[in-house]
Amino acid sequence: MSDHKKVDATFMDAQLGAIAARYTEESYWTRIRHMIEGLRAPRQSREYKAAMIELQRLSAPLSAVVLPTVLVTLLVLLTAGGEGSDRIIDTEIMEMDALQDLQKPDEPEPPPEPPDDMQVDVQIDSPNVNVTVDPTVTSYSPQPQTFDAVQIVKSPVILKGVFGDRANTGTRGTNLRRYGGNQKTEDAVMRALRWLKLKQNPDGSWSSNRIAMTGLAVLTFLAHGETPDSDKCPEFGPTVQKALEFLISKQKGDGRFEGKDGNDYSHPIATYALCEAYGMTLNPNVKDAAEKALAPILKGQHPTGGWTYNMNPNADEDGKYRDDTSYMGWCAQALKAAKLAKIPASGLENAIRLAVRGFKANAAPSGGFGYTSAGVEGMTAVGTLCMQLLGAADAREVKLSLDLMQAWKPTFDDKEPNVRGHSNNPQYYYYYATQAKFHAYPPTSPIWIKWNNEMSTLYVAEQKIQKAAIKDMNGKDQDVGWWENKDNHTDRPVMDTCLAALQLMVYYRYLPTTKEDAVKVEEEIAISTEEKEDIKIDVDI
């Protein structure tokens, strides 16, 4: 073949190869390499323009996968973040045995594989919060979601030495029998709880001093082990939930609660209820409200250890501090509940120690406690119980006052003569006296037996009863019951009912402050009950 023909053949082969290359599918990575080389060429060159076209072609499939993935991921993160600020992760109070079981879960069976064409719809619910707020009260603190807006999880939180598992029927029955309660007292308590449920206002409160009465009602339900948990407390759980929501909705930005009594007893009573509620539920909403409510009490304490109306921390015109034993009683109970619930309030320990000094300042040398100075009055029971709760149960003032109270006789008659200095407020005093005697004397003591027999028999007989007034959780008609006192310092009939019912639950509300007796009770509970969810109670400081 001539040279001319060889050149033509070579040229034709090259042309055919170029044409064939155009219709040959290059590999993905080859196209990437060519694209990168083209992007390095001058911007006006054919190679650069071809590389840009190739970049668009190659990025389209990648964008179709990556972009939706990124958007979905952001949506999930934003949704999770929004819920995290509002939702409460509910905690469950568990015993050590339950915790051990939790730490060794059974291996779950693998779920069956879904078919390839199965479609899954994921629904994300965001509960709304509707809180009715009194338009006459302003400057409320922002409120979190309602108590039912929770994620129920198993949480290994062991709450020892706080408020016993009062909902545990085995524990309750054991203490009820040991300390002198019976079926009649428990039936009276149930009638009272159902009456309170029947009389609750739509906004969750009770009349007429709504904040104070709602706080007392919450304490009464909690004493029986009734919490906002509707699964464990189906009959009264919603009632307690509404009541706590009402209290939180009425708290002002500075943590205060304002009642209508003029002296602001409402605040320490509401604080007491919130602290005890947190101790039994570990609900973060309640904890936040309780912490804020404690601050005014701690700030309002006098250097002398006491408190006066409205938690006024200032001295009078003469430079003296008015330490009101009656008002101090509710503040001291709030501090004790906060300590038991382990609420992290700065200065709480110092306030407790200082409060003991304040009560001692109003104690008479021969026993008894006065109203705003040393004396022998109905405040004797208030000072005695509060010093017991604050860790001074062995103090001389307490022992002498207990001796004075041996002459007291349970009564609903405001004219009954007692060694009190006053005779017109018996039920207000007996709320404290019953608890003080319970903490001071063992169940076999003649002093406790005499008081308890007279108190429990009288209270059951004095309860007013309305037949078949409410249906229980099973739709069965149930009686309701309440008390009406004749004294001058109760808000009838809600406060009367709460004070009486709390006395009839003293048997299992707490263990006694005497360590020896508390140990015996714990041992008996461990032997006599089959339920394993008890929480031991230690009210010593």
C-alpha cells in the first residue's frame, strides 16, 4: 500500500474512533476526571463549558438524594428541639428490686420484617395548652405544658427517705392497723376525698380562698397517695392534676401566691403543697414552681428565725420583729417538705436551723407556745409539731408542751374548755396536736391510744354524709362526706374537711420522728406486705 493510502487509512481510523468515542458510555469516575480537567481550562474554552454541563448532569442525581435527606434531618431535629422545651419526661419512683429488674431486661424478640411495599405514616402530636387565668391578677410566670403532656418512660430514680408510697395498699394497711386506724376511719377519708372531688371548681380550685384551699386539698389527696398519675390513681388523678395546674397558673413571676385573706397565708400553704407534690411525683413543672415559691419564704425570714404576715422581712418602728407562731407554722411545714423532696433551694438548711430558734423564742419557760411571744396558748401544738419536724423533737420546750397537751380533749365544740389559753379554734389546733402526739408517742403508749380513740371515734361520728352523691371509677354510686367546724379560723367547709381528713390519715402519712419506732415499722412492713414498692420515710433531720 502506498504511503498516501496509509495516511488516508490512519486518518479514517482516527475519525471513526472519535465518532465511536462519542457514543461510548464512559465510566462515572472517568467522567468525573474529565470534568475536573475541563474546570481547570479557561472559562471561555469549549472544554470548560463542556465540564460545567457535565457537572450539572452529575450533580442532579446526587442532589435528588442528598437534599431531601438533609431537609428531613433538619425537620426531625427542629421538631425534637421544639418538643424538648415543652414536654416533660415523667419519672417513676422505683424500689431497688425494680431497678435491678430494669437493669437486666429480657431480650426482645426481633420484629417481623415488613414487606417491601409497606408504607408507614408517622404522626407527631403536639398537645396544646389551655390555661384559664384570672384576669384580675397580672405578671404571671410563663407556664409549661399540662401534666398529661408527658412522655411516660421507665426512669431508674430511687427516692428514699421522702414521702412513703402511700398508694401502696399494703404499706397503708400495715400502718393503719399499727397506729390505731380502722375501716371506719378509712371509709370516712374516702368519703372526704370524693366530696372534695365533687366540690372542685372547673378551674381546678376550691372556694372560697381559692389558693389556700386548693393547697390544703392537694395535701389531703397526696396524704392518701393520690397523684396526678391517672393510670395509678384513676379515681382522683385528674382531680389532683387540675388542682396543681391551677396553683401553677396562679403563681406570679416573683414566685409569690396572693390570697384574699389579707395576711397571705395562701403562699406558704401553696408552697407546702407544691413541695410535697414534687417529692411524690418528681414532675419538673412542680419542681420549678416549688423552687420559685420557696424563695419569698427564705427571703422573708427574720434574723430572729420567725416570719410574720405576707413574709415581711422588716422590723417594726421599734426595731423589733413580729414572729407569728401561727404563720411560722405553715412556713416551717413548707421548709420541711422542701427538704424531704430534696429541692435545691439555696439557704434552706440555714433557714431550718434558724426557724428552730424562732419557735423557741415564743416558748414559755414552763411549756407551751404563745402567739407572738412566750405564752401558753393554742399555738402550743403548732410550735411542738414544727420543732419536731425541724429536728428539735428532743428539745425541752417540746417535751414540756407535750405534757401540757395531755389535758386536751378532741372536740368540734368551740366552747370546750381546754388548757389552751383560747377555746375558739379547736380544729385548727388539733391539726397540729394529732400530728405532734403521733410523732412523740409509740402506738402502745396510753397517751396516744387515748387521744387517737377519742379523736377517730368523734371525727367519724361528726362527719356529714350525703348518700350516693358521686360515681366512682367503676360507675358505682358512692357516698361523700365533709366536716363543718364551729371555730373562728377555718374556711368552711373545705378547710374543715381537709384538717379532719389529714388527722385521720396521720397513721400512714409519715413514719414517726422517733428513730426506734420508725425502724420497727419498717421491719413490720417488710414482713407483712407482699408489695415491693414501699419507700421508707425518715422525717429526722
